[in-house]
Amino acid sequence: MKRLSLFLALCAPLAAADPVEADYYKTTTFDTPKETALEVGSIDLMPDGKLALGTRRGEIWVVSGAGSSDPSNVSYKLFASGLHEVLGIAYNPKDKNLYATTRYEITRLKDVDGDGRADVFENVNDSWGVSGDYHEYAIGSRFDKAGDLWVTLCLTGSFSSQVPFRGWALRIKPDGTMVPTCSGIRSPGGIGFDADGEVYYCDNQGPWHGACTLQHLVPGTFQGHPGGNVWYDLAPNMGPRPIDPIPEAFQGERGRKDSRPGGDPDRMVMERGRIKQLIPPAVYLVHGKIGNSASAIICDLSDGKFGPFAKQLFIADQSHSNLSRVYLETVNGIKQGVVFPFRSGFASGIIGGRMDEEGRVFVGGSDRGWGARGGKPFCFEKCEWTGKTPFEVHEMHAKPDGFEVTFTQPVDPASASDLKNYSMREFTYAYREQYGGDEIDEIIPKITAVKVAEDGKSARLTISPLTKGHVHELHLDGVKSAEGLPLLHKVGYYTLNEIP
Amino acid sequence: MIRSLFVLIVATAAARAVDPAAFTIKTMTAQMKYDTTELLVQPGQPVKILFENGDDLPHNLVFCQPGTDTAAMAMKQMEKPEEALKRNWLPDDPRIWAHSKMLNPHEKEELNFTAPEKAGTYPYVCTFPGHALTMRGEMKVAPAGDILHNLKFALYLGNWKRLPDFSKLKPHREGKVEDNLVQVKLDDYKNEFGVVFTGKLIAPKKGSYRFFLASDDGARILIDGQEIVNDDGIHPASNIREKGLPLEKGEHEFRLEYFQAAGHIELYAAWKGADFQITPLSKWLHPNWKGGAKKKQEFDPIPLIVKDEPVIYRNFIQGAGNRGIGIGYPGGINIAWSAESMNLALVWRGAFIDASRHWNSRGGGHQPPLGYDVIQPTGEVTPAFFVTDKPDAAWPKWEKGIRYEGFAWKGYSLDAKRFPTFRYTWHDAEVEETFTTEGDGNKPDGSPTIIRTVKVTGTMPEHAWFRIGIGSYEAKDGAFVLKGPKPFRIKAAGAQIAGQNLVIPAKAGTMTITYQWAQ
């Protein structure tokens, strides 16, 4: 008994410390093959727990044993090499082949002689242009529910589209035909699906993007950057070319003095009224706070094996070497939602990512060209739930007069009912041609009421005003769980495209 | 970091006492290049060069007077090859002022000489037959400039992320810098300090000068109170900032401000004038300090080594357009296929390709082959197939962004030896192309040969031609020989010269074309 109390005494200072991400989600960094720099650009699942990794150096590695609890069980087999940058890898269960999205082509790779190395490289589709500019990345998807592959094509540089379909999302049908699907893409970093199979991609801060964004790829829409719209005549299925957004914008208060009936035309919310094909970003991945270089989109379909966030999206970031968490909802037919910090501290810039059925998230990437917080030039890692449920905001729902936030664990009603423990700030970004932009048009609304549900699992905030088109930054600094723990992440950023 | 390839080596003696300049020049394996293509020395400076031939061919190192057309000089000796052979391929030319022996593979030699007194650019070259076009470099002879005078320092303590306004701070310590070279003493404060250096700079004449600065963490240079180069913020010293400005003859106020937050301490400054080479003003010399050519980023090479099976490299290959597929075959024979023109774009021998351009940083640009004797048999990214009733006509020209009509790329398959067969369609015909090799591309007398087999099934359009070469070919001994400094031979049944085109009437069936680097 004496010994036990001594033990408790020693542990006490530790137990008192605030919880950290690693308490709930642990990461494992795998050793990678010595003969290469495994700059992971894309990941997909293969049968028997294997993974396919496509790399920036044009290799495809088949990985076994990455799901094992012992990372030394991992083994690698070089399936193919010499491809032009594999930023999309997709396993097709129908024909059992891998499909690689490379710089200028989607390639079907077959291993006819069964020796574990590809020997047939078939062009599935190469109907987009490449001008030789380094920036013309092609980011490919897995197979969607219709059996199509999607490819998002970076512009030539940041502003223009010098060869066909730069700045577009294309769909490649199972027969290899191509369907121009969305315009307005700037610099995609990753493409993925939500739990319903809807398709999203991440765009990067730059012209027409004050921050990185999560964008919903609804066929026929214009995603915001007009640089690629010169190719509408090659895409009759897309209808007429959208009118161009206004390139100039007022930043900050400079334009406020002028009377601008109807508001600033250079805000996304205003241009949506003018440009009928324009779809707003589903979520602004707030620059410098959530990340600077959004990449992979990973949906949790593990049904609880990755913790309490079933069906939510996890967005990777190359620059911040982290994962953020997105909850989406549909309001007035438009996707919108909230992003929270989730897990930082990956070893390099994350580019590719995929979750398996067991709720293991595999990620990998490299810091090449842009730098990353992780510090390693490249990495392949795993992120797993420890089984301990973090105290987090679970979901955030827009309401006509405020928001409802739900929690992963019951809250302490006293702290959660105290208005002082919440604060909100609203801002937006100018929708303009110039690179990046500040958080502008700041509004500090009043939180007039908070009501905690009887089960302690949600709180209803009444807020005035809500501002259509603004990011609503909610801080819940003082809210404690019933067990007295603070929130693991105390801030979320909700993009309010529509007020319900 | 090792940066041995293609670098300009600066004689580190610059503004100090004139020590001998020591260099090592190596030959690159199977690339027909020296690893060092620029040397910088001062007039009259003693020079020591260790010349190492790591290649499998003989090479020498021959220094000539400024303005010498070294390729023409090396070529001229082929007029009397027997005599040239007796002289071991060293041209009998008065413009040669220093040279090594003709080194056999894996030999080395030390050369000692005094650099010319006259400033200028002195070319050096290998005069072994066929090497001079690519195997060459330059020795730049230029005097060093002056260093600073009356250099003083003021040390400040503080934790900054950017350079502070030092004028508002009180120095912790001040003093004189005895050797007048900007320097940070590593045995002093290690973190959270700043230093302001002030001194006199004497411009030898009215003219334009350039200043260079690299620092870890931030620094800036001011001349006469005006900021010239700014390298502020927290960062490594890998980027050299530089800026030019006109100066009047005489004395100028020099001020360099530096701060260190934490981690590495590095500080490099230099200047350059019209009459003197880049001259360090700091005690330390930047590891990649190289005259005026700093804008080009250089990386450690990543040569792709071909062993017992072909190596494939799909990327931007110079001369093969934007859908190039490089194939390095065993035995020092390489091709680049274009999945845009559906044609053989390049052939070369020796080493395959260096991937470092594409596998470093953002990977921009087109990479030339790493080997030598690069030949573009039929123009840049142009199809072989073409319909014309005049086979001497001009074939279509490549315009990036416009795809050739009638062609569709199908991909490739690898056989048991992992040799690729390329597949495409042209109108109603299906085409398969396979390349095999004979001989040794790494040896000068290896008679390296590429055998191209083109299998056409289906229907060819009428008046269809298959072009296998362009340029001035002459028929000789059942083959077609390209006139020029590098003999190149094409052989194909049914081939004919039509103006600048070497063509075969295109029909269903099989065509066999051999390409050979002749002696």
C-alpha cells in the first residue's frame, strides 16, 4: 500500500498535465527501402492488407505488413519504376490492376507473368496537355462509385492554362473516354471521396484563393480560378463558359468608405450571385492555422475503428506535416462545414494518404520544393487510434440563428453553459486574382445564449449576426468535459456558405 | 554536401596573400565531360592541377590562348591522322601553352604551372578525336579585388527574428577587426546576438560593382548608408543574395548588420568589380561561391545506372518533348522515345541520364542526356509517319500544346529481358516498335548499333512515308552516312534520300532500321 501511494505521488504531476494528441492518436514512422527516396505521392489499398504507394520519383511500391502492430514486419517490393511522377494510384478490384495517374497519362499496369513487377503499361487516357512547366501536376483519384477515375490538373504556373485542360477536373470512364467535369482548378493537392462517394479536391492558397480550400467537385461547376476557362470550347458538355470573376479586390477597410450598394463584388458570396456555375469552397482550410499546402483527403469509413469521427474527412497538409479534421453538411444544396486541427507532428510533408478498413491511416510524402515542418525529406507513416476517446468537438451544425456543437464526450454543464467560455470571430478572404490574401471584413458577433443538451453531448449557441460567406471561427477555451478535461483542440473554423 | 560536378572552383586565396591555387579535375565516366568546367585564378598565381581520368577512354587536358576555337583545333589534326597519332593526339599548335599527357583510363597526372599574367578566359579541352565538342572548360584569369579597411565591430545581445534597428540599441562590446575580414567568432556568443561591422571600402575606379551576401541567420549590407543586399530573417545560408550598384572612385562607408537567433552561425560577404573577380570580404568563403553564375541551381547528381536490364525514365528529356520516355539499354546505348510524336526522338551513347534536376526541389526543366554523341535522327518531336506525294517535303513541326492528328498512344510492354515494345495507332494502322542493341556504346571502337523493328498491321494511307533520318546523308556501302563531325550511319531496306529526308515508303509489314555510330 505504501508503495502504491508513492507510485501515485510520482504520477500525479503527469496526470495533471493537459492531454496531447499522441495520447489518442499514435504515429509510426516506417523504415523505407534504402535504394530509393520514398517520396510518397499517392496510396491505395490492395487485397490481403497490401498497399500500393506511388512516388514523386515515378516508382510504385507494393507494401506488405504495414498494418502489423510491429513496424519491422513491413516489406517493400518495387512493382514499377520510370513513371513520370505518380500522384494518383488506384487499385481496380474488377480487373485486379493498378492504375497510376502520372504527369501526362493514366497508365494501367499489368503483371502478366506474375513475377510481382509490372510488364505492361497501357495508356488509359492522355487527353490533356503538358507544356513542360514544372507546376503542371496531375493528381489522380481512386475509382469512384461509378468506376470512373478523376484527375485534377494544375494550371501552367499559378495564373494561366497554356495547354488543354490545365485547371480542370476530368473524369475517365471505364472505357478510357474522358469527360471534362469541372473548371476553375488552380493547384490541386489531393482528391478524395466522402462517405457518400461525393468527390472533393484540395486547392492551394494563391490567385483566387486566400487560403487552401476543400472543394466539392460537382460535375458542371466552376471551382473559382478562371485561368483554365479558355478550354470551354473543347468541353461542349459543360455548357457556356462562365463569366469571369472580377480580378481586383479591396482588401481590408480601404473599400469600406465607398458606398458599394449590394456589397463588394469581389467576395465569393457576391460573385456566386453573378456567376451561376461558381461553387464556393466547402471549407476554407484557414491559412497558417490549419495548414499552408493542403493535400490528401481521407474519409473515415472504418465504422469506429479510428475513434469517434466516423464518416468525417481528414485533410493532410504538406507544409504543416499534419492532419486536420473536417465535418461537412449540406445546406441549401451546398456543401459546407468546419475544420479542426487534428494531429500534427508527421515526419515530412504529407502528400498521399489512405485509411484501411481497420481504421489505420497510412500517409506519406516529401518536403521537396516547398519545405515542411516535419523536417525529414520524405516519409511513410501510420496513424492509429489508441482506443482512448479524446474530448473534442465532434460536429458543428449551422442553424438559422447560430450553431450547434456536439462533443465526443459529455461536457461539464457548468463550464459549457458559461458564455464566457465561448468566443467567435468571423472573417472572409477577398476573391481576387492576386496571390493569397488576408483575413478581411472581420466581424465579432455576439454570442447571446448557450444551451447545453440534457445528455451533455451538445451545446446550442445563439449568435448574432451570422454572415453568409464568412468563416466563423469558434473558440471554446474554457469548456471542460464532465471529467474535467479541456478540449484537445479548442478552435474550429466553419465556412458558412449558406445560412439554413 | 559534395558539389563536385560542373562547378566553378574559386581559388580560395582571393584577397589574401597569393597562395598557389589547387584544383582537381576529373573526367566523368561515359559522359565525355570534365567534372569541372570553370577555374578562377589570379594573374601569375601558381596553379596546381591534379588531373584524374576515371573514364574508360583516354583523355588529356590542353590549355589554350583566349579565343582559340578548340574544337576546330582538335579537328584539324584529323587531316593528318598518322602524324597526330604519333603526337598522341596533341595538336601541333602554338596557341597551346600548357597540357597534360594523354592519360590512359584510370591514370592521373599532376600539372604545375603559373597562371598567365594577362587577364582573360583561357579554354581547356581534350584533344582526343571526337572529344573536343563536349569535353572542355575555361580557366578565368582575373585579379582579386581589395578587402575592407579600418573594419570595426559592435556586438549586441538580443533575441530577434529579424534584424533589429541597431541604432536604437546599446552595444554590449565594440572593437577592431585586426585582419579586416568580416567574421563571427564561434568561441564567443552562440545564440541570440547581433553584430554590426563598419569599415571603409575603396572603389578603384568609377564603375559598377556587385555585392554578395549569404548568412545564417539574417544580415544586410549597406553602402554609404543605403541598403544594397538584404538577407534578413531566420534561414540557412544556402542562398547567396547579390545586387549591383554604381560607385564613384574612392572611399565608401561599408556596413554589414548580422544577427543570430539559434542554431548554425554562418556569414559570407564578397564583392566584384569590372576589373577584379569575386573577392570575399568575409573570413569564411561560401561553399558554392562561384563567380557570377549563381542563379542556376545545382544538385548532387543522381545518375541512373544501367546494369543488366534496361532502365526507363519518363520525364522531361531535352530534345524529346514533354512526353519523353528515356530508355537506357545495357551496354551504354540509350534512346528517348516520344509518346507525343510516336517516334524515336534521341539516341546517345555512354551514361544514361542524371535525374537530379527532376528529383530535387520542384523538379522543373528538361534534362539533357548524360552521355555523349547525342543524335536527334528526325528533328524535334516529329512523327515518322506522314502522308505526302513529295517525300522531300517538310514534315510537320512540333508545337507544344497541339497533338499530332491521327496518332494515338497505346503504351508499352516489357519482354522477358525487360526491353520495351512501344505501341500506337496511326489512322487505321496499328504499329509496334522494338529496339535492340549491339556493340558497346561505352567504348570508342564498340560500333554501338540500335536495331529498330517497326511492325505495321492494318491499312496505311496512300502516299504514306516513314522518315528515318534528316540531314545531309550520302549513300555509301549499302548504308546512309550522315556528313559531319560525328559519323552516324543508317541502314534500312528500301530507304531513299529525298532532299534532307531519308525515307521508306510506309506499308503494312515489318521495317528494320539500324542506327550506328560509325568510326
